[in-house]
Amino acid sequence: MPAPVIEDTTIPAMAAAAASRFGDRLAIADEDNRLSYAALLEQARTFGAALVASGVRPGDRVAIWAYNSAEWVVALLGMSQAGAVLVPINTRFKGVEAAGLLRRSRARLLVTVTGFLDTDYVAMLDAAGVELPDLETIIVARGTTPASALPWDGFLARATARTRAEVDRRGAEVGVHDHSDILFTSGTTGVPKGVVMTHGRTVGVATDWVRMTGLDADDRYLMVNPYFHMFGLKAGILACIASGAAMLPQPVFDVDRVLARVAQWDVTVLPGPPTLYQAILDHPDRRRHDLSSLRVAVTGAADIPVELVRRVRDELPFSTIITGYGLTEAGTVSATSAEDDAETVATTVGRPRPGFEVRIVDDHDRDVPAGQAGEVVVRGGTVMAAYLDDPDATTEALSGGLWLRTGDLGVIDDQGYLRIVGRAKDMFIVGGFNVYPAEVENALLHHPEVKQAAVIGVPDERLGEVGMAFVVTRSGDPTAAPDILAWSRGQMANYKVPRTIDVVEELPVNATGKVLKDVLRAQVGGGRHVSAT
């Protein structure tokens, strides 16, 4: 059994190295705020010193509930230098949801914003009415500051020469096995779990992403993926710090703004969900913008149309187009390469990344034959340390030999490529036959009228369960369902054909583009359904 590889450095050490190697180079460009790597480290040091002055101790949790911004990056690096642990909160959460994570993580300090998309996060938190006995300080990074909080500059003013010296001492003492961050899972499978990571593991995710993409100090990275997500944090902020690339935070995805910034800044790296690339390709004014600088595209989903990948290759200047498979609990597990063809990039998530082992097992943890579906279990140096305050869930997820049970269903082909066919909880059984939603969704995406598709299982008196598809059509035609159903009968086995189709204007997704199937299940009973029988 190969020993897990854990990166032998920490976030504070990596940030100090970046300031030394890339000191005068652009680290971040956010509206009118431009910071070099040297200036970024100094601002982070001031934030960390203010934390020390506020009584934050090594191991204490500090939460960030804010959109992508320079302040987000400064706060992350500053708390790491002070020995604190990051707890990011989804910007789509309501007050009660955010309060739940603050309470569970026992966060002592919160960095947030007001006035973002007409949302006041401090007001939402106050209105939630949840007791937060550990939360002592709220900092407003941007927006109007209420009486119950401190403005960003006012908080930084707490730093002193003494606390700066203390934060330097703490940063030097942070170890690879110390906790660095607690990211909560999306909650699409139930109550969100807090994934506890260490510095060595988290830095390992970032440095592997650098190797995978060839990211370097000449790159300019437009950051659409939210920082509160593993991708935006570790394959975004920390990957840039590891490589010296310039960060361009994007608060929300706006295709016009993205096209303008690509041209303005000669952006080279633009990761995002498949919908990002589809929006760029479909934009009527795309050719008016100079996109020639684009080099790296990285995406991931179970339902990427092959035609989309072909169009990205044919119509956009990317020389490297990669899809990958990652988890909050493990980082990037597998990925395709620049040499893979469009069908491989669209229908698989590539081969395991260096240092990772991937198996496909049955319900008894026995390896299944190649080409057969089973649960994906993985082992590697960036697999989580534990679930927060949940030893039973940790034991259940981490089986013998520290294999992580992902809950995803997958198939490995004879070339070693992994294909994700769904979530174990999403698989349904039609008359004794297993149906994997991702497989049906991929088939539906071959219909010329289907732009997006999501499939769930619904109860059926005769067969136990049958499939129901929610589709977004390219034309917006609400009457397209009968044609799609007729076409489906000729493309897949009868038990896989959805028994009903609901044509919808859009699919419910979370901030990272993942379809919220629990929301779809709750919607069953309404909408425009067309039966296949």
C-alpha cells in the first residue's frame, strides 16, 4: 500500500514564498484595488494581527460569508497566519442556514458584506433569531456597517506592532497537520457535513491543480467559481498563490462582464461549469471581444454534451480543456488531459491524479469487474482528516485503509478512465433494473432540442420506480416533450426511458452549478408532464 502523500508546507509558508518569489508581480485585481504579492502578504499580516488583538487563538474558527473579492483573499491568508481555521459560508444561504454553520463550527469571528445583490447578510443573520454564543465579532468587508459590526478598516486598525510580531511567530509555527479549513458539503444529500482539512492536505489540492493545468506566474485567472467552494478556494486562490498567477475575482457570473474582463486583462485561465462555456458560445456579441489570450478551460459535470466540448475546441482559443472529478472531502481525484478527444473529455472524468487510487466496489466493498457500475472509493494524500464533530459519519465514510466512500456511482473502462453515472442515493430501480440518472441525462443531451436535463426516480405502482426527466429546451418550446420521448425510445432501453418529461425554463442549481435534485423531487406533482406510456 503506497503511503499517502501530504504536501510538506502550509498556507502561511506558501504565501510567504509567493511574496518572496513574485513580490512586485500582480497578485489580485479587484475593481480599482490592485495588490502585488508583497502588498497582499502585508495586508494579510495586518488582518492576522487584528485577529490576535481581538483575542482569536490558534485553532479558533473564523467564518467568511461574502462574494469573491480581494478582502476574501486577505482574510483567508491573515487568519492562516494567525493559526485560525477558515469556515466559508455559501453566499446563497439564508440567515438560518448561515447561523447553523456558525453555531456548529463555533466560529468566533465572521467576515461578511451588506448590500450584495440587494442582500444584507448581517440583517439576515440578526433576523434568524439563532443564539450564537461563540460569535464575538462581525466585520463588514464591503457595504454599510450596522452598529452591531465593525467596518473593514476599523477592524484592521486593531493591529499593533506587538500583534504583528505575534502573528509572525504563529505563522512560522503552523504545521502541515494543523487544521486549515472546514468546508461544509453542499447539503444536496441531507444536512451539510463539515469537512475538516489540514494545511498539508489543502496545499496538496492546490499544488496538484497547478501541475494539472500548467498554471504559472504569467497566467491571469478569472475566478468565477465561488471562493466558499473547494474549487474556488483551493484550485483558485491557493493555486494562484502556489504559482504566482494573478487573481481576478468575479463576484457573480455575468457573461457580458466576463467577456469584457477577458479582453481587458488578457485572461488565460477561465474555469467554470459547462453553463459558463455555453453562455460564452451563445453570446451574440462574443466575436466583438478579443478572447485570444484564453489558454486553460477546466470544468466538471456528469452531463457535459460532447457537442459543447467540440464547440469550445473549435470556436474558442483554449489549448487545454480538462474535465475532472473532485470532492470537498478529497480535492481533485481524477482528470482528463489536454491530449484527450472531445468525447473522452465530455463523457469521462479522466484517470486518477498522481497519488490517488480509485476503486469501484459493490455493497460489500468487493471490487467489481471492469465496465460494471459500483460505488467509487478513493485513497490519497488530500483525503479529509474527518467530519466535524461526527465520528460515526467519519468512520462510515473512511473505511479500512483510509479509503473514502464517495457515495458516487462510477464505471472504470478498460483504458482506466472513470465515468461517473450518478449518486448512490439517486440510482433507482425500474422493474428490477438499475437506472443511473447521469446515463439517461447524457443520452437526452444528444437530442438536438435538449439543452439541459436532470432525471430522478419517482414511485410507480407497477414497476416500483420510473424515471422522470426535467429538460430545458434550446428553443424554449414547451411542447417539445412528446418528440423527445419518442426519440428516447429509439435511443435507450425501455426501462431507462423516462416515463414523464417536464419542460422547464431552468433547472434549480446551487452556486457551483450542481443540479439540486431534492428541489426537483419536491416539485413533482406540478408542472407540465408528458407521459411516455
